[in-house]
Amino acid sequence: MAHNKLFAKLRAQLPIKPASKQSPAAGGILRQEQPQFKLVLFIVDWKRVPIVSDVITKEDVRFHVISMGRGTARSEMLDLLGIGAEDKAIVSCLEQSVLVPILMKEALRKINFNNPGQGIAFTIPLSAINDPILLAFKQSIFKNKKITATAAASLGKKGNSMTKEFSHDLIVSIVNNGYSDAFMDTARAAGALGGTVMHARGLTHEGMIKLFGISVQDEKEIIFILTSREKKAPIMQAVCEAHGLNSDARGIVFSLPVDDVMGLGFDSM
């Protein structure tokens, strides 16, 4: 007992060592160095993929993925939306939030989204990202420190994108193969102007099969609908009632906040 008291007294007299900061080698980037990121998506005709890819490459964006889809807009909406029944490319990439305006400005210049029929582009803020991606961006973060600081100061004047009020949403729906046309008919009746469809394969937990009858490895269709915030709720309510989990389409529907929209005439929405 006496030894314990003596040890406690000596320990209390030792200087307190300040908490060490996490080192990059220990598994990540220092907290204060972590930038915010956005997912940038371009939906264009397949023949315009080289233009979009060239813009992304020249702006030194680290990652981008190209997927094929098809447009679903009615013929009278093609000139307005640039999302017709032709083959479409969905090009997605990650970029620092403060550098997104530079990327979008260059894309606007090269692709000319202001003209009808060129396609659409928009960004989705990300709330988290894994450490290897942060490490891959670390070199470019320091290389573009001056640009980042200037852009960050400008962004600060306008307000943080994670707290601002969003005016647009991306409705994402996953339905059984063959139900996208009926789904889009319902969505249009509720106010949607058009959408883009991608094909995919579902991998479902056994519990979902028992509860909802969703089969493993069924062919699926993923439908993207970009809309104004006022129309989001009516569209989602309509498609969930007609094509939700209790229907043959077995639809799963959710939405994401969208900002930095280009190429879509929302004045008419």
C-alpha cells in the first residue's frame, strides 16, 4: 500500500506530455489538412466523352469513372435537357470543393453547357472519404496550396457548401430490369422532366429476400432524376407508391442534395 502511495505521488509530479498529433505515416492525413470533396457528375452524349475526359485530365483530377446509360426524356424535351433516348455517358470524378469551380468553369467553356442539348453537370458534397484517397490527393493539395487558399477565401465569403440551402436534388432509384420506362412515366406525371438509366446487378442479403422477395443477382436498372427541390417530394411519393418495394418493380428510392448545376433550364421547373 505504501509503495502505491509513493508511486502515485511521484507520478503526479511528472510534467504532462502534450498530446501528439496523428502523423501521416500513422495512417492518414492530419485533421487540419483534410480538405472537403465533391462528387462531380457529367451526363452527356457518349460521343462527348473524349471532351469531358480531356477536361478532367488537364485539370489534374485524380480519379474519374465513365459509365454507360441511356436517356429517358420525351422527344419534346430533348432540346431543353440534352438527355434523350440516345446512349449517354455518366462521367463521375472526385475533386476538392475549393477547386470544383475551376473544373466546372473549364467544362462550361469546352462543352458549352449553356447551349441546349449539350448535357448536364452537377456536384454532390461528400461527408466522408477513406484515408488512401486523401493520401493520393495530398501531393496536389500542397502543390495547389495557393490556388486552394484563394478559392477557399472566396468560398468562405459565399458560405460553406455543407451548410447552405440546396435548391436541387438527385433522385436515385433502383428497380428491377424492364421497369424503368413505367417508372419514368410515373415520374414525369409527377413533374420530372427526364432521367438517365444505368444497368446493374443486384446483390441482396438473404433477409431482404424473405422480407421483400428481392432475388439475389437480379438484373437492375438505376435511374437518376435531377430535379428542383420543390418537385422532389411529389416525384418520390408518386414513384414509391407505384413502383416501390411492394410492387413488381421492387423499387428503392432515395435522394441526394445537389449544387453547382449546369446545363439544365430550371426556370421551367
